[in-house]
Amino acid sequence: MPDSSNGSTWVYSAKLESAFRKVSDIQEFVRQYVIAPDKLPVSVEDTQWAIEEKYGFKITKELVDFEAEHIRGMMERYENGTAHVFIRQRQDNDLTVNGYWHRFIAVKELSHLAIDEKEDFNWDGSKTIEELIADHIFEGMRPAKIEIQSEVLAELVAIEILYPMEFRQADIESGRLPSDLAKDYGVPPYVIERALSQGHMKMARALWHEIGGHGLGGLGSDPAG
């Protein structure tokens, strides 16, 4: 089975394609059942509701005050079908960007409930974060461990949900700064920079073209454009 590189962390192509199909499923659910599905910024609450309805979870979210060098949030799922998302209160010194990080981390953690299979479940989050950092820097020429792939995929899903593909080409051509675009989509500038990078755009275009995805309800959009 061929692998795909995300930065320097490699994930199995089948998992990558499956994750993008889940994005398409969530976006299609929002398009069908939400009154204003095309509004921007994308609603975290609508995304949460779609995941609850499609995957059978009852989810709660909580901002928590803790200090950590690398952990921005985490999610716990329970046998009774509930899940709890914890988001670190302090993400950035800029209060506006801090709020954008809250949105991004919330969707990233929610994404696990859509994309993770049992083999992906992570019983030691801190260890996984440490290994993700090491793997991303030093071990990029082999597929990462399943749990680490799950973290990478959840971040990619959050990027695709909050910064829909159909807007990116126009944004590139506009020449606007990532910090300005971040305000439109309610995401940290990091997300804009990552999504518009040559590698990510090449990967996303290929995947959306492959699965026939059209982003946030934009059935007339051209994700390969």
C-alpha cells in the first residue's frame, strides 16, 4: 500500500483518503440540515452536531487552564457513547488568535470521533505527542505509528473543515496575508499557511479530485482548479 507524506510524517494513503471522505460526509450533512451551511467562519457547533448525529456520540467541550509545551487539547471517549473535549485556555498571547486556536483545536479533537478506528485509539496521549514531535523531525521516511497518524489526520481534517478547499485558489491569487485571511475563516494564521503551502495544496487537490469532494456544500466548485 503506498504511503503519503504530510510534511515529514508519513501516513497510509487509504487512511488519508478515508479521512477526506469523512470531511466530505460532515460537510454534506451540514449542507443538508443547517439553515446557513455556507456561512463563514465555519460553525464549530454545526460541525459538532454533524459528528454527534453521524457517529452516535454525545459531546461536551471544556476550556481548561493548564500549562503544556506541546499539548493544546485532548479528547476522551467513554463506553456510554459520550465524549469530552478539553481545550487549553491559553494558546496565544493575542486574544483574537487565542480564540481562533480554540476553534481549531476543538474541531481537531472532534475529528478523532469521525476518523479513528479502534486501532487508532490512544491510551497515552502525552507519549504520542512526544513521539509525534520526534517522528516528524527525524523519522519522516517511514510510515508513522498508527496513533501518530491519527493525530496528523485529525489536524488535516480540521484544516479541511475550517478552511474549505473551494476558497483557496482565489485566496492565493488575492495576495492577501495569512494573518488577514485568518480573520475571514476564524483560524490561526498557521492553518492558512499550512493549507496554502504547495505540498498541502497538491495533496488536497488530488484527494478532492479523486473522491469527487466539493467542500462546504459548493457543488459547483472545482477543487482541482
